[in-house]
Amino acid sequence: MANMLEILAERMNFDYELVQPSDHIWGGPQPDGSWTGLLGMLQRKDVEFAVGPFGVTPQRETVCDFSHPFFSENNAILMIRPTLQSDMSGFLKPFAMEVWMLTIVSLVTVVLAIALVVKAEANVFNLLSRDTFAQAAMWGVKTLTQESSDWMPKKDGGRLIVTTWLLASLVFMSSYGGILTAMLTVPRVTIPIDSLADLVSQSDLPWRLEAGSMMFQYFQESEDKVRRKVFTDTAGTFPDCWASREDIASGEFAAICDRTTMKKAMSWDFSTSGQCHLYISRENVYSNVLISMAFKINSTYRPRANKIIRAVKESGILDKWLAAEITNTTQCLRPPTSDRREGIAPLNTEAMSGPFMVLAAGLIVSVLTFITELGICYMHGGSDNSASLTTQRTSVI
């Protein structure tokens, strides 16, 4: 826009002075009908035109006249780039929750079926049957975890159920082991926010809106449930996306910005650090908004400026300027799921914390169970001793 201003000044033969509004925002309507920011200066005719560029909206056209558009712009969500992180529950991720629940239900059903059939067969064939349910439960768990067991039903009815469960367990655990190995070998990055619905449904990363921007006004006036929540649950505002690029890259908050500015921020980030710390959501928040300069209403500069803007745009000079400003974005525009570790990295304790916690919980439950058994045995033993002592005293008497 600085290049465009220089061409306009040269071709139209005028001098200019750059003036900023006191509130340093693009501008929005007030309850009394006045406007703030740059658009307020145009409404009051304090300036001849504002470089911007601005997103063209019908409401803004009531206080200014827009130039011939430079291009159409899309708005999306800019946030810290998702990275590979350890997941305590990662060992449960090979199966969806529904599959785990169905597997547990299948195990319980098979154990009950085996126990009932074995008991029925014992009654029919006069077989000895002791602790049938406990043996069937232990056998079902061992089979599911691919462990061997010496117990086996003695008749064909129970063995048919056993054979069916052996085949099902083989499929379950082979699938689980293969998927878990693939997840540990080739880890994938999870993208928690890729749309407005994702943004408002999470609470880990706050979001802010650009003060006095078209998007601020858009969300403020929207009646859509999700977009309304974007405005009501916002963590505040920020001056503009470019000025707040470091805060966004450090994960302080997510922002809704135009893609051109976001690409410029990515270019700066990669050029200064050699790494990618920013991510642009795949879903557009707002699409195809026209981008233009803004002139005060009935400005005599606007008709000639339109001719020059049109010529610069059609000659490809505008695209050349944009390409010169936005470089080194190819790597950062790749999805985070394409990021890979260099070489094979060993699993750390954080990655394996889930299985260790399950092991610790099992040990604690085992110790508590043992202590409870000791208490029960002590109580029963004490009662037996008392009864024996009473009997001995009676005998003596």
C-alpha cells in the first residue's frame, strides 16, 4: 500500500501527510451514529482518503466511498502451530471408545455364557464344577491379552464358545497391536482447531478479535449460534494481526485475520527463526471480501485513483509487490500432520505415563485388597479362637 500511495502521489501530483487515528483502529459504528478509527476520520472529513486497505461492506459504504478493489480476501483463524505432544491415553487410541465398550461387553457376555454352559453341562453329566465363574473370568481375560491358560471346559458346548472367543480375541488384539505399533512408529499431529466450531468448543486456547475491524463488527451483529459465541466468549481485542504476530506465535491467543496478513506473519516467522510457529485453519471464517482504499464521500481524488489502481492491478505489478512481501511460506503452509521427527526418537516417560498409571493403580488396588483380606481373616480367626476358648472353659467346668 505504501508503493500504491507513492504512485498515486506521483501520477496525481499531490503531497501527503500520514495521520493516524487516536484509537489506532480501522473503525466501527457507535450507538450515536458516529464512527471510530480511520473510518471515523473519513466520516468527519478530517482526511481525504485512508490507505487501509479495507474490507468493503454495505455499512462501511455509508460513511466513505471505496476505490476499485485490489483483490478479494479470505479470513481464517491464526494460531500457534500444533506440534507432536505426548498423550497419556495414547495406548487407548488404537480403538474408538465404542469399540472398547463393545469389547468389554463381549468379554462379560462370553464369560457369563461359558460359566452358565459349564455349570449346566456339569449337572447333566455329573461332573465336578468348582469356582466356575472365577475360572471362566480369568480364562476370558487371559485369552483377550493373548496369555495361555490350563483351564478348559470338558464338554463340547463350553468348548464351542471358547473357540469362538479365541478367534474374536485373535482379531481384537492383533488389530490393537498393529495399530498401536504404527501410531508409536509414525506419530501424527492432532489439529485441535480447524474451524469456528472447533474454536468455540475448546477451552485450552483463548481467542481475540481485531479491534474495529470488519470481522469484529461481523461477529458482533451475527445471529448464528457459533459466530455469536465467538463474540461473547472472546478474550478481548488486539490492535492488528501483524502487530500481534509474536503473541499469536507464542500461543498467547488465537486470532481471526485475513490470509494475506497471516502469510506475511508466517514469512516473517520463518525468515527470522528458521522454523514454523504459526498455523492457518483450513476452513475460512469469511470468504471473498473485496479489499479497497477508502475515500471520503464525493472525493475528487477517487475517479483518477481508480484508473491508476486498475492499471497497476491489470499490469501484474500488484501481484509482484505481494510476492516480494510474502516469501518463505511454502514450508509453513504445509499441514502440521506432515511434520516428522528426524530419525527414530525413543519414547519418554511422559509418552508411557498412561500404562504406568494403570500399573500403579493395579498395584494399589492389589495391596488394598490384601489388607482387606487380612482384616477379614483376623476377624474370623478371632471369633473362632473365642469360641474355642469358651468351649474349653465349659469342658473344664
